[in-house]
Amino acid sequence: MTSAFTPSVFYRDPLAAMRWLEAAFGFETSLLVTDQAGHVGHAQMTYAGGVVDIGGEWSSPELLGPASLKSPASLGGVGTQFVRVRLASGLDAHCERARAAGARITQEPQDQFYGDRTYRALDPEGHVWNFSEAVAEVSVAQMERASGLKFAIPPKEPSDA
Amino acid sequence: MPDAPPISPLLFYRDPKAALDFLERAFGFETRLVVETEAGGVMHSESAFEGHVVMVVGPPSHSAASPLDLGGRVTGHVHVQLREGIDALCERARAAGARIGREPEDQPYGDRVFTCLDPEGQSWSFGQKVEAVPPAEQARRSGAARGSAP
């Protein structure tokens, strides 16, 4: 039912964040469990067949030891995770919708050497979202030439691509 | 990468190669793509498990950080859903140096779950379905089990 890896993102105001993610990115709320005080206990959003969990800030020495789950808004805008979202098509229109909803576009849509077109946006609490769509098929040799990077472990060649 | 999952996490590490190695040893993930920078960092990678991927990148700069840089605070968490073998995986992770938070335990919604931190403090949970629990029963059980809200 769910994918094997589900990223979670934490917000000071998760309900406001969910409304924003719906408006800006087109995500849909698929699960929302609140406690008696109205706080989000567990929330899940889906988009393009993928799933992301949404939560409020919290810490629990018993469950998390020294870890504490924070919004970037509480850490001076710094984050330990980005979330990647793969679109089938419509990347530029997606970016314009996000911008109109108040997303800070930190990288405008642009074609990358590895054959994807990508853009990067910050949500109101500072989480970073990377959107991509495939626009070209590029071989490893082409990618290395174009980027100067070393593919220490290259992707499996096109048999499965 | 047409088989890339629609939504996937990208985690920052001070030492991404050590992190990729840990994810293999501790969790049984497979490193299937590593793109290095000239300075020896990792700008793109894929650590795969049952067809799904997490991307490991570092060392971080600008607005990105390892939990080590933030006193253990994280802005993300990754949940991994298993088909089987959750207790054995927890022991494998512990032996590899994962710090186990919640030991494997059955949850009101019918999954068995454990949580852990990796060596740089990125936060993980693993779950496995052990019982089909209808939504109404989940609500009843979790209501009965509810303590203070997080």
C-alpha cells in the first residue's frame, strides 16, 4: 500500500503546512489523526503516487534518545533532509503554481546534465522540496563529460532504464 | 532513472560514504549509485531497498546540515516498511551500531515498529504489518492507549 521509504517532515504548525502543501504543490491529505486537543498525531499526504508523512515538532527521550524533531523554522532555516518529488510531466506549470502560492523558488526550472529538468522550492517553514521530471536520456559517459564528476558507482546501464 | 519512486528522502551526512556503508551493514540497503565531487564528497547517491531509494549526500553546506551539526535535532525522518524480518533487522542494526529508541513492539494499528538513530543521528523507523486492524478498532485501541500528546 505505502512505498517502502516514506519521508516525514516536521512543522511548528502542521495543519497550516498541510493546507499550504495542498494549495502550492497539489498534495492531497490521505490520512489525518488528531488528538483531543486538535494536535496532529499522524498525517499523511499523497502526490503522484508517492507518500509523505507530516508531523508536529516533538521529542521523546524514551523513543528518540537525544534526537528531537524540528521544523527548519526553529533551526534558523537549516534542514537535515530534502524531499525529492518526481513528476511525470508539467514541471514548469507546477513551479508557477507553487510560486503563486508563496513558495520561495531557490532554483528556477532548469535542465540538468543528468537528463532531468528540476526546480527547488522552500515551503513557508523552510523545508526544501526538489521537483524533477525526466526530459532526456543521457549515458554515464555523457554525464561525466558534461559535469566533470566521477560516477564511482554508475547506475545500471539502460537495460532497466 | 525512470524507476525512481515519486517521493523520496534526501539525507545529509558529514561523511556520506561512511553513511552509505552503515546503511548496507545495518539495514541491508544496497548502494547502487554514487556520484562524487572532486573534493571527495557525494553529490548524488542511491541507497536502495526493495526498489525504493534514499539519497545520501554530503558534506552539507548552506542551509543543509547533519544532525551532528545541530545537537541531534533533525527536520526529517524516514520510515521503512518491511515485508518480514523486523526483529532480526533490529538486531542487525543494533549490532552495526544503530542506537535503538523504541524496541520492536506491536502498535495499535497492527504494525510492529522499532525506531533508531544512525551514527550521525538521522532518525529512522521500521514497520511491518502483523495484524489487519480495521480503522474503528485502531481508533478504539489508540484511544485506550493514548497518553499525553507529543
